[in-house]
Amino acid sequence: MNENQLHERLLMNRRRWMQHSGATLAGALGATSLSALMPATAHAQVGGYKALVCLFLYGGNDGFNMIVPRDLTRYNQYAGIRLPRMSLARSGLVAMGTDYGLHPAMGALASVWADNGLAPVFNVGPLAVPLSKAEYRNRTRPRPDNLYSHSDQQLLWEAGGPSVISRTGWGGRAAAAVSGNGQPVISVGGNGRFGLSALEVPLVLPGPGGTFGVQGLTGTWAPTVARRNALNTLYAASHESVLRESFASQQRGAFDMADRLGSVVAVQPNSSNGPEVVPGLALINAAFLPVTTNNRINTGIGRQLFQIAKLVAARDTVQGNRKIFFAQQGGYDTHGDQVGASAEEGQHANLLRQLADAMACFYNAMRAIGMGDNVTLFTQSDFGRTFKPNNSNGTDHAWGNNQLVMGGAVNGGATYGVFPSLVLGGPDDVGQNNWELHGRWIPTSSVDQYAATLLRWFGASEGQLNTVLPNLLNFDNRNLGFMSA
């Protein structure tokens, strides 16, 4: 029986047992692991605490209205193609130096840029190898499969490159390599591929105030206590069967995880017992005040980043000095009605406002609790969108996209990567014939290079980077430079 078959067998047995026992973990615990069957993974011994926060913008964010050139020559190129409805006013852009600006709805990030805590990374996307326009059109070098498809491009971003034939994600592989098995990716945004490793799935948590524990086995009612004690006794017993012993080990770990994290997960802003559970909660509450109404975070992305902030603050309870978190915001598939009465309003502006507000709150919370230099947040998204608008006041599926990296360890106050030429049919556009001139930019930096820059700061060795990101060997530049050593 190979590893994948063993993993599927174990999952099947676990599901059958859960169906009959009724004892499940709320919030899709996802603690299944084959760690007990395998030798401990050798990984670098790293000191201090560091965390990466992946924030996936599902649907394909229009990164070229998120970041716009401010110098007059390129702004005129931008406006000439994005007019009449999609063009943002140059005067309203949130300045990032003299050459670029953020969408006006992202004003909350102005202070983060001024603090050198924000770095835009231009024109990133899935690539197996560096690719010119001629090579793309002549198919002389490999290009990603199924370009412009949501599911396929999400998979390539989360898995880490188009030639990774694996069910795993680069976040999960990195967690296993650097942190070691038993330290899974912690997700507050669902159970995606990004956090999968060969032996573990992400630990999926509910939002602030949610219940994270063993359903039906909490409380002091005598029958509940008796049932839980019986299960603990059952799991504590040794078994001759390797699978049964591994399953029992998983359940012991799940019970322990629920006991440790349940109270942290449940804390909401200004919870009466919060300061006892989450160190520095008052500082986190103050940082998230701009997105809090009646002691409740008022946006989904705000609640997710508030939850992660608590987990960082309660890191001694969470355990582990290298953590990878996953959050997500949906709604970016803006084929129509992307803008409102003006480009500064409407669907895309509302999404970016929620994103920037939550990111700024998270940045300030990390600074307030003394973890600003230890936590780095970065965005990903399915793909960029066509630079040329469609006829429905929207944009369609494209390829290369702009991303944001934020944190005290970021080499902020500068931009990274190569901004495309913004010429339809030019050297950066896949299109050549009149009917295909939409501004689908060929990426100039790969997902692998982007991820490697983050993971090197996280503590990955060069050998581990080659294992986690197999396409990285095809690129001369293994470090895009936006992270400090």
C-alpha cells in the first residue's frame, strides 16, 4: 500500500467512525495526519516566532486598478485604455512614492506605506519557466494549462507552479518542511489546497465567537462527562493495528487541540474573559476599532484577520514558532458592473476598501503587541484581469497580476517586479491580432519566486525551497528582494 492509498484508507476509516460515534470537531478540524506512521521529518531548527499570512482574493482581483502608475506618461497610457468608465482619477490615488498609487478606496494603507510596511509586487503569475511573448505564441516553452480558468489558476497559485503534479499546496509543504509534521497550516478561510501537505490537512477554525470543540462532549452534565472519559480511555489504549493506533493518536491530538484553542477562538472584541485568554487583547481591540461595531467586527475579512491576530497573541497556547495562516476574501470576479457612478465607487471599490481597512487594522495590531516584525501578510489571487475593459463596465479573465506584501520585515517604501508596458499587443500582452488585444499580461515574476522570497524569510533553506517549489530551479532570480534577511 503506497502513501496515498494509506492516507485515503485512514480518511475512510475516520469518516466511518465519525458517522457512527457522532463525535466530530466543530469548524472542520481537519487534524487528520499520518505523522504517527512516518519517521519525524528532518527540518531546520529555527529560533524565534515567525508567521506568514496568505490572503487569497478569490475571483481574480483587478490588480491594475488596485495599483496604478502616477507618473504622467504611464498614467496617460493607463487612462487612454481604461476610459471612459474604468479610469481612476490620478489626483485621488493613494500615493506610494512618485510613480505609483493605490486605489482611492485603500486609503487606510497610506500609513502602512509611510511606515515602510507595505511592498507592491508587480505582474506575478504561474510560470513553469521564464516566458517571452514569442515563446508563448510559438509554444516553444511550456506554459500553464487552462489559462484564464478560475479553478485551474487558483490551483496553480495554491499548489505553487504549473508542473507540480500533487494534491498538496505550497503552504502545506512549507509548513511540513520548516515547522515539521504536526504543525499544520491554520486556516480561518476554509479548507483549500494551499494548506495541504503530504501528511496533513489544514486546521480550519471558525470565526471569532465560534465554537471549536468536540460536539456533544463539552459541559459538565454527567452523561457527557462519562462519555468523554470513556473515549479518552479508549484513545489512551494501545492497539496492535498500525491504522488504529494512528487513528487513536489523531483523536488524542484533536481533543488536546480543541481544549487548548477553543477558548481563544471564542474571544470576541471586549469579551469579559478575553484578556485572560489572549494576551494584549485590549491592544488588538483598539487596532480593530475602525472595523468594529457594537463589539463585532463588521466585515468577513476583518473577522478573519482579527482571529489570526488573537492566535498570534496567544502563540504560547497555540504552540509552534513557525506558523502559516490562511484567510480569504471573495467576490472579485468583476465581469460586469465593476464600478459604480465612477471608477472610485462600486463593487471593486467596496471590496478593496474592506481589504485595506482590515489589513491596516491587522498591521497596527501586530505592531501594538510587539509582533510587527514577526508576521508577514501577502496577497494571492486567481489571475489579473484584462487591462482593456469589456462592454459591461467590467473586466475579464487574464494572467499576470499585482500583489501586496505587508509587515515590519518587509523592505517597504519601494516597489518590486516589473510593471508591464500597458500597450495592447505590446511585448507584455499575449495578444497579437486585433480580436485578441485585451491586455492579458505575461507574468514577469513567477509564483515560485514570490513564494520563495517569503519562505526564505520564514526560515526555509535553499534545499527546502527546491523541494517545496520545484519550478524555482528554472529561474535565475530566486529572491525578489521585498523581504529583509
